[in-house]
Amino acid sequence: LSFAQEPHFLSYPALSPDASKVVFSFEGDLWLAELSTGQAMRLTAMLGYETGAKFSPDGNWIAFTGQQYGNADVFIIPATGGDIRQVTFHSASDEMENWSWDSKEILFRSSRFNSSSVYKVPAIGGNPIRLFDHYFNTVHNIAPHPTSGEIFFNDTWESLRMTSRKRYRGEYDPDIQSYNPNTGEFKVYTSWNGKDMWATIDQQGSVYYVSDEQNGQY
């Protein structure tokens, strides 16, 4: 009976900046849990699915992808719960990616220009601006560096739509890359003939990422 009451298929977990809480998706809604107690409360009850939630660096907000009106858009909610505000309104698919370090802008990827390009929009709402203009067509997994101005990213189908395909080796293997909109400098940080993806950066600027280089597992 105890096992039957446990929730299953929890997805898209994200820690709060102080690591005291985790937000996650369950049965199409967002839930917030205290790590010290394990108690969870539901944050959303919208139509469609709410996924990809992330805390702002100041810990005050949670931005996420919602399908309230059919297509994916970016929404924002106070980290303690409350009124939900829609941030993007395009008919294309807009999906939450990350926050700027000052918590003032939301970074999202969209199909409004090509297969997948990335934009920034004020958290209070406004006109989205494309982050950088280049020949890449599937930019995703965006992570801004806190000091250098670089924007880390992936750019292959394998790290965008085919992460479930293990041990692929070929020209579409993703690497950890960065582009600096301020200087125009482009860098490639990894060269493993496999999958290097999902970069995340801490406040000191250390870059962490997932790879299958060690034993074929992520």
C-alpha cells in the first residue's frame, strides 16, 4: 500500500539556488518540494503540460514551459507559488532554457526563425531578442557564463531530440561550445567522438557537463 501511494514518473527536476527545494513535473503540473522534509505542493494546474522549470539565480522566480494554449510558451511564477504570468506569445514553440545571472532575463529556444534558435526576453515581459546570429540551426542547452560573457550551448539533433539514443558515433555527436555575442568569439571545448552535452555553470564560472566518454553511459 505504501508503494502504491508513491508518485512515479517525476521529471525535469531543478534545484533552488540554496539547494533547499526542488521543482519538478508530475502528471503535467509543476510541484515544489522541500528537500528537508520531502513534502511537496502543486504550483500549477494549467491546461496542457508544464515542464522544464528553472529557478532564477536570486531564488525568487520559477520560469517554465507551458502549453496552456496549445503550443509551447514560456511562463513565470513566484518561487513560493502565486499568480502565473505568460512571457512569450508567439505561435511557434518557445521553450524555457535558462536565466541570466542577474535574474532579469529569461533565455529560451524557439522555432520561430529556424529549427531551434535562442532568444532572451525580460522576465517582466517584452520583445524577445535573438541572442546571436550564425549558421547553427539547432541551438539549445543554453548556459550563460557569469563573468566571461560566453553563452555555452549544443548544436546537434543528437543532444536536442535524440538523447535517448545511446552510443551513437558520428558527425552529429554534440560538443560543448560557446559563443560570445560581445566579442564574436566562438570556441569548442570538447572533441570526444560521442555525446558531450547539458552544460551547467556555477557562480564561480566552473563548467560541468554530461558525457558518455567514460563507459558509454551518460
